[in-house]
Amino acid sequence: MLPLGIASRAHGVRGEIRLLTELDKKYLKEVSAVVIGGKEYKVETARHTDGAVLLKLEGICDRDAADAIRGEVFLPDRIKIGLPDDRFFIDELIGCKVSVAGDDDYSGEIYDVLRNGAADVWCVRGTGASSSFMMPQVKGVVREYALEEKRVVLDGDKLKEVAVYED
């Protein structure tokens, strides 16, 4: 399941839940169900307000019921949000094998993505004799995304300009 955000508290008296999420509001209409505490709920309505999303879930009819639902909110596996080709979820990157164009000896794996204001930062663990490094996800560094194959190819020259090596 894909993490969607955090159910932080009830909102109002009609059973709405305040969801803290980084999901762009243009994709919100594709969210028809969520999983909270292992239970799936159908989303009746979703609207943006003050940096959060207010969700009205089927079967949650009053403030007390909404207040009882807190914690991580997930998107069920069967629901796929259609992102453009150059956009993806962080969970899709984690575990991707990394290779560097022009360096047949390098191999690594993305083990974390740090959220930063300017650009996400990929944490890559080198395998074998390869070095571990961190790099901002900026234009020109990634030559190829093959997320369905769980691999990413980086431009060796651009990588030298932006990578910070841990060794």
C-alpha cells in the first residue's frame, strides 16, 4: 500500500477527518478509498483547506467516530493514481538499482529519499566496491527511469557535479 498521509484529527461535527498529505490536489479526485488502521473506507468527499485535506468517509457520520480514526492513511494497492511520465511516488524509487552511464563497474540501490525544499535528495547505497552517495534529483542527472524494472540510469558527468559521497 502507498502511504498517503496522516489522519490528524476530526474536523467539524459531521465526521470529516483532517488528512495531512503532500498529494497534489489535482490527483485527489482519483482517491476513491483509503486504508486507516487496517480497515478500508470509501471516500465520499475530499476537499482542500489550510494545507490539509478534509475527508468524509463512508460510515463515519459524527465527530466522535472521526476522532477515533487517527494515524497513517494508505492508498489501497488496487487504486492507481495516473502520474505524468516524469512524476512518480517515492515508494517507487526505493529499492531501484542504480547504474551510471559510462561506468560499467558502478552498482548501487536507492535506499531513501529525503524531502527538501529545492529538490528531493536520493540516498544511494553502493554495492560491492562501489561508493555510497547522496544526490539531489535535478534535471539532467537521471538519464532513464525504468521503474517497472526497478532501475535508474544516471548521467556520469552530471552526477560528478552534484553527488556527495559518504565514503
